[in-house]
Amino acid sequence: QGPCNYDRLPQSAITGLQQGVTQGRGGKGIIYVIASGNEWWQGEDVNMSGWTNTRYAITVGAVGKDGLHTDYSTPGAALTVTGPVGDFRAVSQLMTTDIGGGCTNSGVGTSYSAPVVSGVIALMLEANPNLGWRDVQGILAVTSTNVADPSDRTATTNAAGIWHSNLYGFGIID
């Protein structure tokens, strides 16, 4: 279907996502969390993929231990929020439980930051199970921590006073 349809969502996926956010959780909507990807160094952008560019999902990027954009996290205007995980340059990343009950190094990638964001959302829903899917997105937009990154030329504040960046989304989840 040509280059403009690369990674386009099929209608069945769009219908499924729409049904999930309108009918799931008793009409409050399923909260979909998707990792942004690890292709920043290849020039990728979340806007190029139907899955990371859908309004029905929370697209999650990654920051390193220094609180700055990692050398892999795929950016873009559709990025919702970033989660802490680590960078390839770091000696260690997030520590997590191991299968045997001990501790282990989690590794790097937005697939590690997305579960951190999912955990925060689960705590939000535990505190207030009546939150809808758009409520959760709105809360993330106004409570995430803005990042003062002098190399980020995409950061802006809209007329409503909400900060956003193609590298950090609405900021680091708080």
C-alpha cells in the first residue's frame, strides 16, 4: 500500500482499541501502555508507527540514571511519558527481583520503562478505580516531571501551561 502505510494499524486493531477504551473496565476503558521502541539512533520516530501513535495508548520512552533521554529511546510528538530505566553507558540499570528470589540487573530498553509506568498507573487505579482511560492520560500529563535538558529543542509549553517534549513526552513519570 505504499510507504505512507508502513506499520499502519489494520481496521480490526483500531476497532479493538476503540472497544477497549469505551467498553473495558465497565465503561471506564482499558489503559494500554506501549513501549516507544529503541531505535532513536536509527532516526525512528513514534509518529511512524500505528501502535505507538494511537491516541488510545500511553506510549512510554526511557531516561537513564542521569534523568536524561537515553541513547536508544524512540522519540516523537505522540510520546506520552518517560520512565526511568538506564542507559547502555551505565554500569547497572534498575534492580529487580530474580526468578530465584534474589536481585538482578533489569537491562535497558523502553520495554523495561513501560512496566514502571504500568506500575504507577496500577497504583493510580488502586487509589481511585473510577478513573477513566482519558483521566489517566490527563493525570500523567500534569503530574510528570518536566526535564530541563538544554539539548532538547522540542520542549514547549502549550497555552494550557502543559509542558511536552518529543524526547520526554509530558516528562518523567512521578
